[in-house]
Amino acid sequence: MQSGVGRPRVIDDVKIAELVKYLSQGNSTVMACRQARISTSTFYAELANNEEFSDIVRAAEGVMDAMATQLVYRSLSRGSLDTAKWWLQRQDRREANAQRMRAQRSHKRLAIKETHQKTTGSRVVVEPTSQRPVSFEKYKTTSRTVAVEGEQTI
């Protein structure tokens, strides 16, 4: 692995195995790095520069989500009223947050549009984009496809 020239890599196969272990247990990135004895700056640099490492990390981070989703599904399929109430409340919060984020993006884009019109005197047309599917197939923890809601773009 080492070419014998330069500084040895901080994140080797042993460190990657440790990170996968801690991340798949639900630890935060900061905690996983601390337990694997690497700095978060080194972790994020490797994440940005190494696509294979990035895929491994994302898959490890998804393990707990997949397990939790399975438990919720099992509980709902058994007819748990408490789980059903929790799920519906969570979905309401997610939808409310999504609506808030869309509104914030829309206001920001309109402000940019108005600033552009004032500074250049030109007219900018804002058109909505269509829904576009995002595939998560390369991650081993899930195989679902999510549709991203259409947004207005400048």
C-alpha cells in the first residue's frame, strides 16, 4: 500500500474498519473519529478526496437508519397504535420542515432575482424544474429511490 515515499497515510484499512464499526453503531462522525484516533479534518479531507472511502462511510452511516426503519415497519405491521401515532407526528414534522425550507429557498431566490433586476435592469424568468429521481442503489444499506420535489430556479 505504501510507496515508501512521503508521509504514511493516517487512514489505513485498520482505521477504516474502526470508523465503519463506530459509524454503523450510530456514533456521530466526531465521536467515531475520536474513537478511531483520527482528527475530523483528516476524516473530511479523505472523504472529499477518496470516492471509495466516501461510499464506505455513507453505507456505514446508513446501517442504523435501515435497522430503525425495519423496526418501525415491524411495529406498524403488528398494529402498534403508539408507533402509528409517532410515525404520523414525525411525518407531519418532516412535511412542515420541507415546506419551510422550500419557502426559504423561494424567498432567497426572489431576493436574488430582485437584486439582479435592480443592478442590471434586466428581467429574469424563474421557471420550476421537474421532479428528478435520486438513486441510492450504490449504497448497500438501502435500495430505494427518492423523488426530489421540483424547485424554482433562476
